[in-house]
Amino acid sequence: MTTEEYLDILDRRYGKGPLGIVRRMVDSVRIRLFNRKLIGRYPWLIPLGSEGKRYFYGWTSLDMMPSGWRRAFGDAMVEEIHQDLLRCHFEKDYRIIEIKEKYGGLRWCDGGTPLESRVHDIIGKYEDISFDTCIICGDRAELVSKGYILPYCIFCAIGEIRRQSLYFKGMGKSVEPLDIFYDRYARIEHLSTDTQVPDDGEKKE
């Protein structure tokens, strides 16, 4: 199973009938097998506090990363960090404290590294990349939301515009795209709640 398939499973919705229960059980097994393989290669991804306890591989520390960023560069980032940890012989002692979004960018907090390690340089590189990467799907971000700052691609922005339009419509108010997003590349003038997204899910320029 690939990272893409794993993240799709995490986003999946199940019905309440017997078929939904069976699918949930099958996916639960697939998740644990995927995470077991991941921890086998990157032991430092085991959740903080799980060491020495019965760990069932239901999740890893990498699951704290927003899915769009994980789709775009999560695997590459983890591999670069791992190679540096191997160089410093620190792969068994490294631990992640928290991975989150803050002010529209990635924040990766750990328990520290040796002085000769380049891990924090690697983290800084991907934190810079995250500002230009859609937090929802991992495509190139062209818009930044107002208020709670998040980077969006055009198509995910359309979904957010629709969601907020429905919310404010229920309150008897209207909302325009420029009320929701800062325009980074002069693309927002073409957006509206009527903008069509391809039915097959493929993104088009």
C-alpha cells in the first residue's frame, strides 16, 4: 500500500450496514500493516510515549502532518531525516514531539538532535516548501485563506468558497472569494461558487 492509498483510507467514510462494518475492519488491518512496515524502516516514527508498551500500529507520529503536505513531500522528508539520523547514529533516540500547521506553514517539533546533525536544516527546507503547497491535496498553493491562514490550490479553494457561501447564506449573508482568500497570483477574479470542478476528480489548468 502506498502513502496515497493510506491517506485515502483515513479520509474514507463508511456506511452503517454490514458492508460498511466489513470495509472498516479490512481497512483497519491494512492501516496496521502499513504502519508496521513504516515503523520497521523508521523506528523514530513510533508515537511519543508508546515505547515499551503494547503498540498496535493504529497510527504513527507522521499522521499528525496535514494530509496535503504528507502527500506532497512527507515520504521524501522522512527519508532525508532518516539518512541524517543514520549518519549520526541517532535513529533509535530521535523522537517527534509534534507536527502541525502554524501561520500557514509546517511546524515539526522534536526532542533534539546531536550538534553535527542536519535534521533541523532539512525540517526548515520543508517548512519553506509547505507555504507554497496546498494543505488539503498537496498541489501548488495559489491562494491563502484569511483569518485562519492556510495555503490552498485553486480547486480546494473552490470547495472552501462553496462551504463558506452555504454557511453565510443560512445566516442571510453573502460572501465573495476576496472575503475568504488573499490573492497570490491574480487568479481569484476567476473564482466563484459556480466554478466547475471536473467530475472525474482530475484537476485541470
